[in-house]
Amino acid sequence: MNLRRIAYAALAVALSSAAYFGAPTVAASVETYMAAPATETATVKVILKNGHGSGVHIGNGFVVTAAHVAGDAATVELKTKDGKTRPADVLWINKTYDIALLRTSPEMLPAVSLDCRTAAKGEAITSIGNPLAVEFVTATGKIAGEPRSIGPWKSVFVTDITTVMGQSGGGTFDANGNVIGITVGVMSVPLGFSSSLIGFGFVVPSHEVCALLGRTA
């Protein structure tokens, strides 16, 4: 009888130990996700029927992306870093600046601040997006040139960050994790009947985005 009680007691201890030592594993994974930089968790993949781009959540369900990513769609699908998806409405697009505004549910979607200042040439920056078939990639570099009108864009920074298709619409961040621009394009050079991408990207300055949103600060 005593042996049976000892066996039950040992089993109870073993089960409680398993629960105790098992719980931190789950908690650790949650903490790891929550500890990811807001610049990463606020970044989304914008999915359409004919392709994808990137976007960044600036709060209250508002997601900024590139106009050419949203295209003529009325709704898009957003994928977050944790693999979950949610729908978003396209509120408006501005082709002159290549900026679009989406609206989705802000629930469980971290946000970053949109800084309305003009970043300085030479300033260190980080760009996050979804190039080609690779999701949520972070690249670092600097502002390589002041805002200017170039190609189809009325106002863009030149950056020395390698930029490829799929990164369009993603946020460009300063050292404090604030959005100081939106990636919209890549520099290319003609090669015969085709073209080749080179290591410079184009970013719409955040002060232009703020103006489109009716913000001054």
C-alpha cells in the first residue's frame, strides 16, 4: 500500500515537473516573437492575385504601401511575420508619389511611428520587405542622395540598399525604428533587349507621405 502511494506521489511529481519545465518552452517562443523589433513585426506582405509587395503598419490599422503594389485592387490580403493573414481595404492611391493607404484590423498587429522629418544624406537606414520569393528580409545601408524627381516618381531618396521586386511598399527606418520612407523602386541599366538591376533603390521620403496623410508632425 505504501509502495503504491509512493508510486502515485512520484507520478504526480513527474507530471508537475513536466508542466513546470514544459511551460517555459512555450513562453520562450512567445517572448522571442514579442521581442522581435517592431520594425519587423509591423512589416506586412501585401498579396494580390498577380503578385505581391510589402507594406508597413503605422497604427490604428493604417498600412502604407506603394501605389503600384495596390494597383487597381479594392482589397488585398496582408501576411504578417507570424504567418497569419488578414484582409485590407485599399483606401486611396496616389500615382504621382507612388503611395497607397490600406486599412485593416489593428488587432495583434504591432505599429511603428511615421516620422515626418526629412532624413539626411549619409544617414544610416534599415529597409524591410519581401523580395521575390523570400519573405521579411532586413537590409541595412544609408541615404545616398537627397530627394529628387526621377523617372515616374515626383520625389524619392536614393539609397545604397540593394532593392529588388517585392520590396516595394516596405518601410525604410532610421536608427530609432521610425519610418523615414517607403521603398518604391530600383535603379536599372539597359543591357541590349533587357535590363539589369543595380545596387541602388528609390524611397519616397516620409515627409511626402505625411503630406499625403495631411500630417505635419
